[in-house]
Amino acid sequence: MNRQYTTVDGVPNLVIGQKIATAGREMQFYLLFPLNGEQLTLGLVQSTLIVGGLVLLVLLAAIASLVTRQVVRPIRHAADVAERFAGGHLDERMAVRGEDEVARLAESYNEMAGSLAAQIAQLEEFGALQRRFTSDVSHELRTPLTTVRMAADVLYASRDELLPALRRSSELLVTELDRFEELLADLLEISRLDAGVAELGAERVDLSAVVRRATDAVRGIAADAGTDLVLDLPAGELIEADPRRVERIVRNLVANAIDHGEGRPVEVTVAGDHAAVAVVVRDHGVGLRPGEADLVFNRFWRAEESRARRSGGTGLGLSISIEDARLHGGWLQAWGEPGNGSAFRLTLPREVGGHITASPLPLGPPAADAGERRNGSSVPTPPQGIGRELREEDLWRLRAEEHAPMQPAERAIIDPGGDR
């Protein structure tokens, strides 16, 4: 028996055939079954499935839209509110509608935002009071300090007529008064910088001349320490800068290098390109231990309390220096290895408001490869507002280049006392 589907006059049929043996001869027997009804049934089922699928798609779209309106949009709105709140708009709050989970989330967020805003306001008020207290105390101490200074100067002028013990006391009194006056001046400067009222008196200057004045100011300290100052100051490196602040930065760095150079030469190098000018102060002393490159920029931080300090710094110089560098839109960086000395690099744009992408001078030793520098400590310090845009592996790769680009960081460098 054989079966086959075929079409007869446009109508699908099932044909079943079989051979039949008779007395006379063999015959073929066929049965035809029209499939009109089955075809109509299949068409109905197919149409039903298509219509049902379309209806299901519409229902799914409606459900998705409802879910989006009820869940996704409130979450998106919450994210937008959180971003604005993080951007400083502390009065941003979420709208509370209904009593579902999203409404509970909005209530919890609003409570958190209110608490954070209150704490931030309290911290800002406390910071303002602290800065005001520091400024007021510094100003109030000036009057009695002036009186004590006058009395100390009289004693010091007459020290030859005093007993040896009193003569030594007068010398110590004058020395400590000098240190006290420096500390008061630094505290006033810090308070102005923290309050954001420091002004940049920029003018067109030759950076090499400014650096030379700064090194001349500390030559006495270098002579007492037996340290040679090796200068590489090519003329003609003109920039727009505040010469007083730049000179203070370089003076801090050189005095710091003398304090920690252990009598070895201190190298001061100036170089520039079309966009920036850099100053590198390099010593060959004790260097920086791992982790100290970050701490070196903290106010009043000292690595070795027992080390004699020739410059008598206040511990605030580098904190002021980083702010001075940021006022210029520049970078201040530190590098060091134990026993191999340290290097501090100041990079300033040639024009006020200029953008720095690279430094004309390498930070570490020119002969050191990237692997050796990775073992040392390096804390690059950009101007305030510069974010971290490079990955860590990129930073080490860039430092190995001949003209090492500046890397982003957060801090600056110490004072003439060179606390490490």
C-alpha cells in the first residue's frame, strides 16, 4: 500500500493506492480523500496564532511600558537627583508619590540627603570658623611678638656685654623669634589660600632669573652644610607668573634638598618647551622610603624627627608651594628612592590659564628605566580641579619617556625645612 499527497484541480488530496491480483490480470486500486476541511482548519489555526501573537506583543509592550513608568523612570529620576546632589545642589530631593517601594526609596533618599546636607553645612561652618580662628590668632600674636622682638633685639645688640650663658640665651631667643615669625607668616598665607582669597600677581618674567634669586637666598644655608649648588639655568625662559610665589616655591625646594642632601651637590635645572617651563631640584641624599612620597606633602609631617634641620622650616612650606603651583595652573611633583636621593619638579604654563600636557624635564634620573622608577616613590601633583585621566600602567610608561608627561595627583611639596 502506498500513499501520496497531491493536488487535483487545486484541491489537496490524499491518494492511497494498492495493487490487487484477480483471476484474469493484476489491477491497481486507488482511493482519493479530499483535504479541503483540513486545509480550512489549518488556515484557521494559523490565523488564530498570528492574531494571538500580535495581541501578545501588544500586551507585552503595554506591560513593559507600565513597568517602565512604575519602576524604571523613578529609578532614573532618582539617579538624576543623586547626580545633581553630588554636584553640589544640596537642596535636590525626590518626589514621593504613593506608598509603594519606590515611594519608600524616595523617602529614605530624602532623609539621607537632608542629613548629609546638614552635616556638610556643619563641616563648612566648622572649616570657616577654623580658618577664621587661625587668621585671628595669627593677627593677634603679631602685636605681642613685635614687642618681644624689640626687646630681643636690644638684648642681642648688647650680647657682648652679657655673661656667656645670657649671651647664648639672647642668641637662641632671636633665632626662635625668627622661626616664630616665619610660622605666623605661613599660617596667614595658609589661611588666605584656604579661604580662596589669594591673588596671583602675574607678570612677564624670566624663570631662570627668578630661580637664580631663590638659590642665592639659600646659599648661606648651603655653605654651612658644605653643599654645592649646581645650576643649569638657560636664559630666555619667559613665562607669565607671580615671581614672589615662584621664588618661594624654588627656595623651599632647594632648602629642602640641602637639608636632606647629606652634603652632596644639589642640582637645579630649568628647561622649557613651547607650552611649559619646568624646574627640577635634585639631591643625592637619603631619598624617600616607600609611602613617604605621599606623606611628604602633609602639613607639619616629619619623617625623621631627630635629623638636624639647617633651614629651620615651619613644616608648612610645601603645603603653601602646592597651592602656589595650583594658582599658576601648574604641577608640582616628587620622586625618590632610599639612598638614591630625591627630585622635585615644578612645571608651569608659559601663559596664565595655559593647559599643560607634558613636562619639559623628566622627574627621576634620566638613566633610570620604568622598572627602576616603579620601585621608587613618585607623587605627581596637578593644579586643583585636574582629574585622574591616566591609568597606573600608563603613568609608569610615560615617566620612562625622555620628555615625561605630567601625571595627575593631589598634593605638593614641603618648605625650606624640608619635612619628609
